[in-house]
Amino acid sequence: MAKLLTELVGTFFLVFTIGLVVATGSPIAVIAIGVVLMAMIYMGGHVSGAHYNPAVSTALLVSKKMEAKDYAPYVVVQLVAGVLAAFASYFVTGKSFAPAPGQGVELAQALLVEVLFTFALAITVLNVACSKKTEGKGFYGLAIGFVIVAAALSAGGVSGGAFNPAVGIGPTLVHAAVGGGSLEHVWLYIVGPVTGALLATAVFKVQEGSE
């Protein structure tokens, strides 16, 4: 129960922060997102592993860094947290949102960006939080948070910058329910992140074999 509660809290505050900065148009939105992710990782890393992302959970499952029995509950809680956070940000701001590719961006381009930056996120998580060589090191939250800062700064305007099915699905469902939005692009934020996570596990397997 403690693990699932931690995943709920961490994922909630990640998506809630995204909802608020999108609604307010904060000029330092990506910093806020990266910082809250870093803080939530330090908050919950010792309890649940601080995944807060179904793609990260997928990477850890395939890499045998989490128990199979925990996978489905983690993913369900993360997705529920995404929906709850999107509703909360809508209640606070009166605005709903959904990630979407930038204007003039081809779907293939958006998909590639989601794959590549989720790969970067997952390979970083695997190496700084799951590798024997970095065991006990305290920099994991900082490293992971700054991957998201870099991803959002460089590619948010291309793909919508989800890199996380909980970020892609929860807000999109809420936007469809209260804002008349479409589910047209939700698949991008499932296929892209999961593909990136699986590619990361393949690379990590080679890296881990060199230890």
C-alpha cells in the first residue's frame, strides 16, 4: 500500500504541476516540471522506486528491476493519478489541456521525439537508480529531473512533451470530458513512450553486461 500511495502522490504532483504551468503560461514552466519531478523522486524513491510513469515501470519490469506482481497496480495508480491531477488543475484554473504535436509537425516527427526522449529518460533511470555501479549514490533525482527539463525545452513544442502515458492519457481524457477536446493524439503518448522504454531496456542490458 505504501508503494502505491507514493506512486499516486508523485504522479499526481507531476501532472498537477504540468496542468498549472500550461494554464498560466509560465515562462519557466519546464523548470517547474523538472524540479517537482526531482523533488517527488527524492520523496518517494526509497519507498516505491519513484517511477511516476508507466513507461518507466515498463522499462524496469522488462529489465527485471521490479517484481511482475507490482507492475499492473503501479500503472493503474499512475494513470488514475494523472486523471485526478488533470481534474484538480482544471478546478483550480478553469482550463483543461491535452498534449498535442506542434503546428505543422508531422505525426511521425512527434512520435520519434516521444520515443527518443522517453528512451533518454528510461536509460537514465536504469543507470542512475538501478545499476550496481551507481547503487547508493544520491544524484539520481537530479539527473532524472534534468532529463525532463532538457526534453521539454528542446522537444515540447514538437511532440507536446509528454514522455509519459500518465501525462498523455489523464489530461487528454479530462480535456475531452470538460473541454470538448479530442482523443486523436492520445496514442502518441502510449506508443512513443513505451517504445522508448523498451529500447532503453535493450541498451541497458548491454551496459549492465559490461559490469
